[in-house]
Amino acid sequence: MRRLGSFILWSTATLVCGACLILAAAYLYLNPQVPDAASFRNVKLRAPLSIYSADEKLIQEFGERLVPVTFDQIPPLFVRALLDTEDKRFFEHGGIDLITLANASWQLVRNKGSIRTGASTITMQLVKNISGDTEVRFIRKFKEMLLALKIEQELSKQEILALYLNIIPFGKHAFGIQAAANT
């Protein structure tokens, strides 16, 4: 019985050390490829091309509609609803929600590669929306995590939420909460 306990202990320690080594190697390899988080302070928001008539009436808009708002302009009830559906522990984590990540990893193993709930936080979704890379790959996800950690150190939670709500697509070429409200 004592040998079994010792075997389990050493096996667990070996797995944990191996996982730490893999994560450290991935960090050292991918971190130089991740952009500086300070660049998220100056994100260029897309504006549509608007065509007006001679009497200044809007005829047509081409491209995405986007009307930037500040965090103070976003209704608190909307923020609570967003966080309840997208990232319940937004104010408690530093860019990566380890509980949700562990749950998604467990689903991946249990369901043989299928995940029913994702592990992306609001900050990780912000990175994905700005980068435009939608391909599902482990390396992209790891880069998202690295950049999310950096962004959380650079921007306040309110700045992250405002930027996220200014760039996410709401359909009908409306990007951001205000453009969606105007649609």
C-alpha cells in the first residue's frame, strides 16, 4: 500500500513538473511573438464611409458602423448582464480564469475533443476580436492568454470592458454597443 501511494505521488509530481516545463517552453517561444499590451491603448476603431446628399441627409453607409463610448456611458445593468453571460469572474481574475480553463480542459478530455463551454475571458475575447484570427489552434489560444495577462497589467478593468464593448460585432455591420443600439 505504501508503494502505491509513493508511486501515485511521484507520478503526479512528474506530470506537474512536465506540464510546468512545457508551459515555460511555450512562454519563452511565444512571448516575443505577442504584441506589446500598451498598443491596446491606441486601438484604431473602424468608421464607415458615409455618403450624404446635397441637403446633408445620409444616403448610404459602407463598412462597419461604430460609435465609440466611454465606460461611464455604458449602463451598469448591461455590464452586469454581459458579465453574467460571458465572464462571471471578470473582476476576480487577471486575464485568465483558471477555474473556467480547468472546466473546459476537463470537458475536452471527457467529451473526446468536444467543449460545450469555452474558457475565454472578456480580455481574451478582446484580443481575439482585435487580432481577427478566428482559427481554433492551441498556439493562438496560448498567445491570447499571454496577451490577456499583459493587457490586464496595462489597462484597468473598466478600460478593458469599454474597449471590448466598442469593438465586438453585434450584426448588421454594427460594431460596438452604441452602433448596435442605433441599428
